[in-house]
Amino acid sequence: MEFFFPEVHSLKEKRMILRRLKDRLTAKFNVSVAEVGYQDLWQRAVVAVAMVSGELPPLQQAVARIRQEIEENGTVEPAHFAVEYL
């Protein structure tokens, strides 16, 4: 997922927002979350979310719920959302 932070004015502020988002997603959906791109830019971030399941439908449902959670959050603006199933 790629995010844009229009109201953020420092790396510290961006990291604080991302930390809250990562903690919430990890607690609510039992997923692993990591910032994987644009670490040094204060208005952009790329975040990867990883989860494991033996079947595809539960993953698809979880992805939809995670996307909804992020879009309803209001503190980050999703710029790009891609899903890859292995």
C-alpha cells in the first residue's frame, strides 16, 4: 500500500501516524506490517502487510476489511493498493 500524508510536516509526525496504523492493524487483524518504501520522505510511505492462510477466501475477506479500515481511518490517504497472493 502506498500512502500520501497531506497534513504531515516532518518524518517524526509521519512515523508516529504509521506506528499507530501498524499497531492497530496488527492487533485487529493479526497481520505483520512493515514500512518498505519512502522511509526518508515525510509525505509518502509504502507499507507491506503479510498474512497466512490455508485457503484464499479468508485472505480476500481480510484484505477487504484491512482496506476498509485504512480508508475509514482518515489520518492517511491511500494512493495505491496492490494485492499479491502466493
